[in-house]
Amino acid sequence: MAARTLIRLFLQADAQEKSFIRSLHSLLGFYPGNLSLYKLAFSHRSLALETVGGNRLSNERLEYLGDAVLGAVVADLLFKKYPFRDEGFLTEMRSRIVSRENLKQLAMKIGIDEMLQKDAGPGSYRSMYGDAFEAFIGAIYLDKGYAVTRKYLLSRIIRPHVDLLEIESTEKNFKSIILNWGQREKRNVLFDTVSEDSKSRLITIRLSIDGQEKATATDYVKKKAEQIAAEKVCKELGLL
């Protein structure tokens, strides 16, 4: 039914509409049911039109939905792939996969950057391509349901474009991130040992900025404790 409807719409469409339908079919690998959802997914807020009620139509609501669906699919995948890893590892892996930078790269790999309708330069909204990717996932979910969306993400996005082994082996150096930030911002970042328990061998590290304590962390390995403290501060400062 969707295919017949789409063919009818295609025959009635102008050149620009036909180009959109072709691009969308290539991107999805199947016939869409509701074209208006995908048009909305590729409508950036810089081009949002105000409706009679004062609302502005853009892809932001679809982005919210797509974020939740994407998170659920990735969480399920990681839970099954790593049955013996703890919650912290799974959370970190999911965060890296759905990070704004990674979603931006995925969006550009599959051509969403070319389909996005916007009235802004690439630097105006740093996350617009990643946001559009999430909105696109939200559109698929509303159009076809969770099972089709999950299959699409696994077969056409994650398997061909996401290297889980590489993501797993790439550990962020949070200490380097905060030290580099300190150099750029001319701030004094200091790591020092607060205590070292001779019995348990636990080491507590304090991270201070300009003489003010920002975080502490404890581990059996000094470098690990420094990384934990640095990660806390990086998140607090929005550096991740």
C-alpha cells in the first residue's frame, strides 16, 4: 500500500519533490509511508515556520523521540554483546556511540548533511547534523515502528559504520583534556595525593583548579584515580 501511494505521489510531484523521494528511498532502503515526517526531520530550527497557534515547526520534537529510540537500541545491543561487563562500561560505550560528534559523523557518512534544510552555516549550530540524525530516527519510528527502526539502525548504521572494537579500545585521557583546557584558559590545574592507605592500598587524589578543590577520587592505581577525578571535572565543565 505504501509503495503504491508513494508511486502516485512521485508521479504528481515536481522535480524537487521527486529528488527528495529518491534520496529518501536510497537512504532508508525501503519505501516510506509518511513523507511529511521525514520532511520535518530535515527541517532545522533556523528555518522554522511559525504556525497560527504560535508554535514553530522544526525537527526538535522528532530529535527528542529519536534520541530515546536510538539510546534504547544501542543499550540493548551492548547489553547482549558484552554479557559480563559492568554498568559503567556499558554506559561509557553507549555515551561514545551516541555522542554529538559521533552522530554528526554518522549523519555526514549517510548524507543527512545534504538533505538538511537550514538557514545557517556549519558553525552556527555545532550539533545540527547530529540532531537531524536523531530526528530522522524519530521519523522512522513514527512511520514504521520500533522493530523496523531497530533493524534499520543495526543493519544500515551500526554494523557498517560503527566499529565497536575501536570504540572499546579507545580510552579517553581525561587528565590530558583537563590539563590542555587549563593551558588554554590560563588556569592552574593541579593533581595531588590526599592520602595513601597502607592497609587497603587505596590512593585518594584531589584535583584543584586555581587552588580550589574540584573533585577527589580513590583507586588502587594513582593514574586511574587521576583519570576518575579528571572525568568528573571534565563533565562539570562541559568538555566531553
